[in-house]
Amino acid sequence: MPPKRVEIKASSELRKVMALHFEEIRQAAEEGKGKVAWCTSVGPAELLQAFGFRVYFPENHGAILGTSRASADFIPAATAAGYSPEICSYLTSDIGGYLKKETPLKKLYGFKGIPRPDVLVYNTNQCRDVQDWFSFYQREFNVPLVGISTPHPVPALEERHIKGVESQIEALVEPLENVAGTKLDMAAFRKAVALSRECTDLWNDVLRTGAAMPSPLTFFDECIHMGPAVVMRGRQEAVDYYKLLLAEMKERVKDRVAAVEGEKLRLYWDGMPVWGRLRDLSEQFAGLRACVVVSTYCNSWIFDELDASKPFYSMAKAYTKLFINRTEQVKEEYIRRLVRDFKAHGIIFHDSKTCPNNANSRYGMPQRLSKEGIPTLVINGDLCDLRFYSDVQVRTSIEAFAEQLSEK
């Protein structure tokens, strides 16, 4: 049996905040209480919030499909419709569920189905798949599709990159005004950007508590508690939630409450979560007295460039600077710095089969870091499609890695 975990008290409030998010979307889509904008997870959410849209994130739905393991039933339907099983399994899970007229949102939040969009808004700063994903729904629902094509990959962030993306965000205003039936309220826009910045600063502070020894939380906790930072950026509710969570984490640090009892090893997780195996992996690491204290993934929702005095420009800068949108050299230095700051003993690279943009083990990075004295392990898997994941192989590899680190 793995050591008993100390429950995070804020979890009950998290459930309320996420329930509010989905209930507002349900009411807008099914009862006509507002309009629904679909947005990619690092799209211009603040601009949509300023117009009063209820903002729905299909990638969040993809994570729910992965966690509930419904993906296994849905991906084949998307494959039969012509979508390769090797492209983003968020996309194939989501489209497959739509084709089968099924979603966990029915049981979890009382939806009749996925919420019908009034507009679809994407940003390709993560990958091209999101544009193809939203294009499918544009054809299905016959609603406007607008988006941002971000330069990729970006080495040093230059003014031309920022200004180019800024102009694209500004160009979204007119079509969004047409859908919303109202002009953009710049005061509301600036407020949304200010709240988003406050949210991201608080989330960063929460993550930084993981540098304490012992760590008060793990990567697996963060994958759950990052929800409001993803889906409620620009909302007061997200700010209030992270104030509550941060206070609890600071109290844990003060009282030396460990997320993993008897913490001996500290690890870095690079790449996507394996959503269908979060609990299993969490328990395995806890049993090994190993705490995953920091990750690339959860740090991806820190947008410290947001500035309410320059909303268009700062959004362009923040969302172009995104880790996934950078060159290999920039990414490697970023990971190296976090390993040092969090005193990680080693790195686990998750090579996610259907998410190559978020897998940083394919161009020699683990080998380069190993030569510097940073132990690394690469595990094969996927964010949603568990056909690419071997429980036995991953468990054995992690056990051997932990033993190797313990001998140092």
C-alpha cells in the first residue's frame, strides 16, 4: 500500500469553481443565457471574457475524456472518419465522442451534449492540430471560425513576432463584435487581462512552493488544481481560488507537511500527463518515496508578460513566449534551470505518441542533460490513448530509475 496522502483542503472549493464554470456554459448553450465561445487552451481567453462569452475549452474536455478513460471508446470513431490515430488524441477523443453523441459532461455536469458554439477561436502557438480540430466543428455547426497563426518555433522573442501576433488579436475584434452583438468594452478587456495576470502570478506562487523540502504538493496534484488557471483566466473566481490554495500550501511548508510521506527523491516531469494513469502513477511514486516536484506542463500556464495597460501587446507577447512554442535550445535551458531551482534528482521525459510538440525527448535532449550529470528516463505513452502505454514497462522503468537515483 502507498503511504497515505494528506488531502488538500482546497479541493472542495476547486470542485465548486469548476462546477460553476461548466454550469455557466451549460446555461448559455442549452438555455440561451449568453453565448458560447470555444477557445484553445492558450488562446485569447481574456478578449472573449471581455465580450461576455462563456468560454469553453475543448482541450480541457480532452483531459476529462482521458481521465475518465472514455477515449478508448471514442478514438476509433474519429479514426473511421479519417482522422489518423497518431494525431492529437485530445482531438480524436473529442471528435470521436461528438460523432458518438457521448460526453462525460452529461454525467458530471448535466449537459445534454457538448455545448454548441457561437464562435470558434484558436491559436496555433501549441500546434497546428487545433486549427484542424476547430475546422471540423466549423463545418458541423456552421459558425464563424477565427484564429491566430503564431510563428513557430521562436528562438529569441523579437518585436516583429509580438507585433505580428498583436495585429492578429486586434483583427479578431470585429468578427467577435458581430457574434457578440456588442462593441468591445476596453475597460472590461483591461480588467480581464489584469485578473488573468493576478491568477497566473498566484498559480506561479503555488507551483513555487514545490521547491520546499519536503514539497507540499506533487505534479499529480497540480494537474488537477491547474483547472481554473486554464478555463477561468480573466475571472475573479480563479484569483480567489488560488489565494485559498496558496495560503494552504504556505501553511504546509511552514508545518513541513509532505505531499509524499518520507520524501527521498525529487523528480521533474517533462511532457504531457498520462491522464488515464494519474492515480496509478501518483501512488507508484509515493510508494517509492519519490515526489514529482516540478513539471514543464503545469508551468505552461504562467503568463507573467500580461499587462492590463497594454492588453493586445502583452497578450501577444505572453502567448508567443509560451514554452511549447520555443526552440530546443530555449527549452533545454528552461528545464535545466527548473531542475536546479527545485533540487530535482532526475527528469522523467514522457514521450507522448500523439503530442510531439509537447514531447522534448526526440532530439537528444535527455542524452545531452545526462552528459551534464542530470539523470534522465524516457517513458513511452500518450495523454489519452492508452494503447500507446504499457503499464508493466512504465512501472518497471520507473522502479529501476528510482533505484538508480537512490544509489547516488
